[in-house]
Amino acid sequence: MRYNRFLWWIPVLTITLITGWITTILLHSLPIAPNTQQPRLRTVVVATTTIPLRRSIGLSEITTRQVPAAIVPEGAVESLDQVLGQMATNDIYPNELIRVEQIITPDRVTQQVALSVPKGKTVVVIPTNSQLIYNRLVRPGDHIDLFATFAVDVERVLGRTPLQTSVTFLQNLEVHAVILPRETVPTAEAAEAVAAETTVDGTAAMPSSDAQTQKVGGEFRTHDRQGQALLLAVEPQDSIALHHLLDTGGQLDIALRPEANSVRQPTVAVDQYYLAERYNIKMVQGAVAVVGFVGSPIYPPDVPLAYPPAE
């Protein structure tokens, strides 16, 4: 009897095992559906190169990218138009997502210059007729060297006389802003402007676009035809020296430095004696054989000169 019960369970177990084996084979043969759910993406603006503090941001320095929405910080900029022509409030590095708090809008820069003045510096206005500025080859954020020419009293045979001397006054200055007469802006460019900005003389003027019709932060307009100038952020003591130089009839000029070149080169003062020695120009009694000085009111032909000037 017990033997018969055991025989009855044999076909049941066999069927169960065969069913399980067939089910396993079928499950392994079925294709596994891939996980088609993709993370949600957002468009953001990132820097393609290092954007220094207070530099007007150009189109070549930014781009848009698609990134997972989960890693996008609050306040991330999503459009190039939100950044183009603005000024950075801090250094922005390559591949860094740009946030609204990292840029200053043109209106704020124009109406309140102090927003972008470096700590410990003062802003001075340097009038200049430089063609580099007139032709808009120098822009806010560029670095320049400042040259000065002024008269220095020297001892001569017949007493003390002024000697025109040129020096490298300051090196590696960042251009804080540019002041341009309205006449320097071509009519076609002025027509493309879409918003008014406050000029340095308190009147309304139209901002211009550059060669790529982009907004440029840190540029001002004035109705004064002789009002071309630079705004430079300098040390307080240097601002006093510049003030004295301009008030006493000295002249200033600029030279544009290569990008990312912050090395201060040693220079020496240049006067007519330096030119005579360097270019082998003979200095003779009764005349001054230096370009532009022969018969000048300062050095008349009948005044003998001591070379070099007496100490």
C-alpha cells in the first residue's frame, strides 16, 4: 500500500520539474527590455575660457550645453543673450556654469561705476587722443602701459632750463571703462542700438554695438568732441601723481599690452641726450642736432649746451 502511494507521487514530481525547466528556458530566451528612461536635460550657459573679473563677456567666451537638470544650480543662466556684453563679478573658469549673480547688467555698470572698482583702488579719468581708443582697438578689460612726457629742470652753462623727458609712468593697468565722443560711433552702428544709457555729461545717448553688433559693457558716451578718455583703476598715490602731471602740462599716451602679459619690464627715461647717445646724434655748440629741437625757444642756436647735462 505504501509502495503504491510512492508510485503515485513520481509522475507528479516529474511533471513539476519539467514545467519548471521549460519555464526557466522561456524566461532566459525572452529579450530584456532596456531602460529607456533618460534623465531630464536643461540648457545652460558655460564659459569656454577663463573670464576675468570686471571683463566684458564676448561671444567667443561662452557657449550653451545640455546637462542633467539634477545638477543645475539655482540661478543658472540659460540664454547667451543674458550673458553677452555683461561684466563678470568674479573670475569664471572654463566649463563653469554661469549664474546670474556672477554678472552685472549693463544698466548697473553704466549708472554705478563703483560696482566694479577693485578694492583699494580709485578710478581716474585719463584724457587721451590715442587712435587705439578712437578706432576702438582698446576695450574695457584690456591692459595698457601709460607713458608720460613732462619737463624736468636741468643745470646748464647758462643756468637751469627745462628738459622734456618721457618715462613709462605706470605698467599693466586694466582699462576700467572707455569714454567715447558720440561722433566716433558710425551712424549704422548707432541705428542698431536698442536702449539708451546715461552719458558722463548727464545727457542721454545711444549705446553702440561693436563689429559683431554685440553689447559692450563699460563703454560710455559723451557729447564733448574732445571728451575721449579712459577710466583706470589705480592706487590712490598714483592717482595723485597723475593729477599733478596733467595739471602741470604733462602729456600722456598709452600702449596696448599683449593678452595675459602681466610682466613689468624695466625701462629708462628718454630725453634728447638719450636719443643722441642711442642713435649716434652729435651734440654741438650753438645748435641742437636732435629732431624737432633745432632753434626751439627752449634751446636757441646761440646757447652752448653741456653734454651730458651738468649734475
